[in-house]
Amino acid sequence: MKLLHYNLFLLLIASFCNAQSDESGNKLIGTTVLTASEKNMESRWLHGLFLEKLLKSECLNSSSEKTVPTKINFVEVKNDTTMVVDITINANCCADFLGEIEVTKDNVLNLIYHSYGGYCSCGCCFGLTYQLFLAREEDYDFNKIKSVMINGIKETETPIVWVKK
């Protein structure tokens, strides 16, 4: 418990030291992780899962073509400390995305994205890649997280196969 309090204290100090703003305030630019969101902080400090990066592909097809369902393409646990989840979504073709993660009460890793930005009169299928860091400490038991889903949509739920030590 002392370690958790110490880590939270260090996080607050790092947030103040790394805060970047200009005369007009903080700015969001492009597809990025909402690093200090409540859900990301809870996932990091209570479950040991840290969303490091959110990457967006170019438009894979426009709305004039067949719509691709929102789905998880793959979940890859690369090693003891890295997980990559690749998903396909449909959104406005001018959208960028803000990413979050959470672990639900049912021990499901929920990948959350928020689209924002300009609005165009077209839709696109995008690929989003979530890159997570797994804090391998005694306090965290990743094996209890059995699956991953997108934005709370149960139909997208996909099992996770953990790397055995």
C-alpha cells in the first residue's frame, strides 16, 4: 500500500513537471492516449496495465464501400511486459482518436476510444493499435483478465492468451 501511495505521489510530481501548455491552454493534437484520465490511472495503479500508445491507420475503406464491423483483429502478448491489441472501427473520415483502457468488474480489458476533430461528409474504416505496458510486480495478477472488448461492446469480446513464464 505504501508503494501505491509513493507511486501516486511520483505521478503527481511528474505530471506537474511534464505539463505542457501555451497561452491558450492545453491542446490535443492527433490520435493520442488520455494519459491522466481516471480510467487510465486506475488501470495503471490498480491493475498494472499502462496504455503507452494508440496508433491510427490511414482510412482502410470509405463509406461508399462495404462497412467493416467493429472488431478485434488480434491480441498479442509479446513478452512479459508488452501487449498489443489491433482493432478495426468505423468513424468519420476526418476523425482522430483519444484512447483509454479500463478493467471491468468481470475482469475484461475494455479498450475505449473517443473520436474527435473535424467533421467530413464521409466515413472510413480505421485500424487502431493499442500498445500496453504490463507492470510485472507481485501485486498484479494479469491472468485474471480473461478477455478484451471495444467500448463496452460485448459482441467484440475476445479471449486473451497469456505468455507462460
